[in-house]
Amino acid sequence: MEDFFLTNKPYLTAIDKASVEAEAPSNIALVKYWGKKPNQIPANPSVSFTLSNAKTRTRIDFEKCKSQPQASFEVYFEGKRNQAFKPKIAQFFERIQKHLPLLSQYHLDIFTENTFPHSSGIASSASGMAALSLCLCDFERRLTQTDPDVEFWKKVSFLARLGSGSACRSLKGPVVLWGANQADDNASDLYGTLPSFPIHQIFQDFQDTILLIDKGEKKVSSSVGHGLMHAHPFANQRFAQAHQHLHQIKEAFSAGNIEDFIRIVESEALSLHAMMMTSEPYFLLMKPETLKVIEKIWLFRAQTNIPVCFTLDAGANVHVLYPNQVAEKVREFIQSSLLMHCENNQFIDDFIGEGAKIIS
């Protein structure tokens, strides 16, 4: 399985120095991935909206060097050298080196920055690893003198997954599946795929206002949380629920059934955090203000019949999801009733997008 995308094309071009720059958005899972098998294989399938404004921009400066057994690199985050990121990237490079021989032939200076707070529950590892993988694959494409075809994007997603599972969903959009399932035969454990089923027009311009309840770094990382699913007493039931919800959200997407969409998405958000609260050891990432926002969204929806809902990632921040046709009314509600629960009234206005791209 992991022999997929081994490089079998020779490097035809001699390049001593080069720079590649790319950007990749975060994504917000609707059916959540929580728990994984070896080699970054998901324990259950997931589906996500690809975002637009919450993104990572990365540039890699490549310089030819003597052949080496391990990748040589430095990391700069928001203009400053960052040693904290090096172990995770070193592990990533070790995983993908057989897929990218160039890692043993070049020194890499990696410059990266986010448009949103790092490690606060907005999937910064997803956008970061997606942007990094796109830079690497685009440089390899130059060395092999090939075009960025379908297989190219599959490989980018495949490599991104080996850095951070959800990163494989940040390359394309607006809706991406990851994980083999019976709802979509094209879906794969190895990389993200666009759904083969239709997406109703009402879901094609969805908005996502991200309420920054807590911008601080999470007390428990997603990697640790995934690991706690191995011995979780409710793991099998959770995985079965995710498969069931994927079938149901497929029907909602196809039919434009926004009521079912809301029910599934909110159930998934609460199920994710229920797994955290019932693991051993247990932990809690929601904050009191998170719960206040959720209750206000429920009350507003009941009083107005406006189709707005919430979802949560592995953190305290709240993603407020709604179709563009009701954007004005929902944003008025957010301004008047929800921003007071955010840290310094801060939020990110976002919407679903098409995925990652090369900048230069």
C-alpha cells in the first residue's frame, strides 16, 4: 500500500537552486476523522469543506548539496527560525523520503506563515503539511519535466496525509472525502478525493465564520487525541456512526436537504468532543463560551428558521456554517450576539473554496 507513488521517473533537469511557493487552505470536517491506524490510515472516513481565507503560505528555497541519508532543512515560521516545528517535519521527511529522492540531494530552507492562530483548533497542521507537500511535489515536477496532472495532485494529497491526516483534504475543494467507504467507491484511505455524488447548489457557496473563542495552543494535541481512540470503550460505535453519517450526508448533499445536513454536522461535532471527554485519560477542549455560542445558535435557528449551524474541530473555536443566501442575517446575529464570546471579539470570515495552488 505504501509503495504508491514511488518516483519512477528520472530527474531530467539539473537544478542547483530554486524557490517554490504555494498556499493551501485549512479545511473543516463535517463528518469527523478521529482515530487512526498505522501509516496515517484513518480509522473512519470523513468529509470536509475546504476553506479559503484560513490558509498557510509556504516557500521552500532548494539548494543542491552532497547526497545525504537524511533531509537537511531549516524552518522559519512568520519570519523567525522555529526549532519547535523541526521534529514533526523531520518525521514527515523520514516517512516520505522514499517517495521523494530529492530530499537526499537538496538542502531546504522552509519559510511558512498562517493567516490564523497556530495550534488553536483551526487545522493548522492540515494547511501547513498540504502547502509543504505541494512545494515539494512541484519542485519534483520541474526535475522530471512533467505536467501537474491528476496523478500529480493525488501524490501531493498522499504525501500530505503522511504529515497530517487531514492535510490530504486541503488540496482540492469545495468538498473532499477521505477514507474508504461504501457511500463513494472512489474514496481512498491513501489520499483525499472529490465526491462522485452531486453537490446541490445550496451547499456550493457555504460560508464559515470562525469564532475565535480561545486563540491559545490546545492543552492536548490532536495526535494524542487520535492515539487515545485505540483503547476507547466507545471506539467501534463511533466508527460505525461515522460511516452511517457519511451515507446520510451524501443524501443531504445530493438532495439539498439542509435540515438533515445540520443534524448530521452538529451531531458529528458533539460526538467528536464526547470521544475526548470519555477517553482515558479524559480531556476537555471546549470552553464555557463555546457552549454559550452553541446554545445561542440553537435558539436563533428555532426562532427564525434560518439554516445556520455550528461545528467544532479539536479545539474551543466554533465554526458557524450557513448558506450565502442568508449571510446578511446570520452576520448580523453573529455581530450582535456571538462576538462577545470571542477572545477580543476576534473572528475569521471564511467561505468554501477550491483548494491549494502554486504561487510561483
